[in-house]
Amino acid sequence: MIDENTYHRIARRAAELEAWLELEAPYARFDQRHLDAHTPEQAYWHLGYQRALSDVLSAIRDGTGGSVGTASPSPQAGPDE
């Protein structure tokens, strides 16, 4: 059984990601480019999903936050030409 603190930590992170997606990439919800076979989008989607599952399993097993807070920010993109 998952303890309440771990549950709330996971739920809080899910809400943070939802807010980030809405602000930074609202189109991603509709484009669904990760469904296109053999694309970088599909590979990155699977990588992210695998990492999330590993983090959740770690949190359930030993109460750690997994890789929470370890991501490096991406560099700012230049203007479109």
C-alpha cells in the first residue's frame, strides 16, 4: 500500500506537469506526434514514460523522490525564421 505522503508527492508532481504543459506546450495534447512510429517524439515519449514509472516505483518502494528536481533546463530557442 502506498503511504499518504508519497501519494500526495506524486499527485503534486502530476499537477505541476499539467500546469507546465498547459503553459509551455498546449499543442502537445492535440498533436499526438508521439504516436508516429519511428520518430524522435515517440522515442522521447517512451523515455519519459519509462523514467516516470521508475520514479513512481522508487517512491513506493522507499519513499524517495526518484529523479524529481534533477532535470536540466533546455536552452532557450531562438526566433523562428
